[in-house]
Amino acid sequence: MKTKPASPQNIDDYIADFPADVQEVLQKIRITIKKAAPKAEEAISYKIPTFNLKGQYLIYFAAYKKHIGLYPVPSGDEEFNQEISIYQAGKGTLRFPLDKPIPYKLISKIVKIRAKENSAKATANRKKA
């Protein structure tokens, strides 16, 4: 794996720094996020790809040597918590091993839940103002 640049300027820069097979996974995750939250805006934050929605961060993702990390994990019901349990790697973090199929449908579901959470926060903040 190449050395990461000091700070990528955009998600394309970030993805370009990985081997072709990992680039393909990262692009699919990016597309999955865009489809699940079409109004989300791309950014780089903490030197990793980020999507923001309504002025708040929505989701981060990052590639590592053996996995893709996705943050933060929304709270959910028992069924959802069971679905994500095999990927949990600490509070608020999911790890998707690169040697196993990436659960794109689960990523989409996570993004949609996070988008609802963001909308609720944005509405609550407007009411406070």
C-alpha cells in the first residue's frame, strides 16, 4: 500500500491512494452512501471520507490494511443490533473485513437511519433557536 498523502483534498484523492481492489470497494461504499442519502455532501474530515447532511456529519468511512471502518453506528432496535453485531469493533465503529463480502445493503440501512437521526437533530435545533 502506498503512503497516504498528508491530507487528501477530496474523496477521489483518498480513494486513489489504495490498490485497485480496495478502490473498487471504496467507490461502491461511496455510491451506496450517495444513493441512501442523495442530499448528503462529500467532504474530508479527520483525513478520511465524510458525508455531511443538514450541517452535521452523517457518516465516515476509511480503508485500512485488512478492513473498511464505518462510523458512527446509529442506535437501533434489537434486530438491527443483532445484524451489526458481527461487525462491531468498539463503541460506534463497524469493521468490514476486506477478505469477506462487504454488506452494502447494511451500509445503506445504516446511512438511512443516520439521515433520520440528523433530520431529527436539525429540526430540534431549529426549534431551540
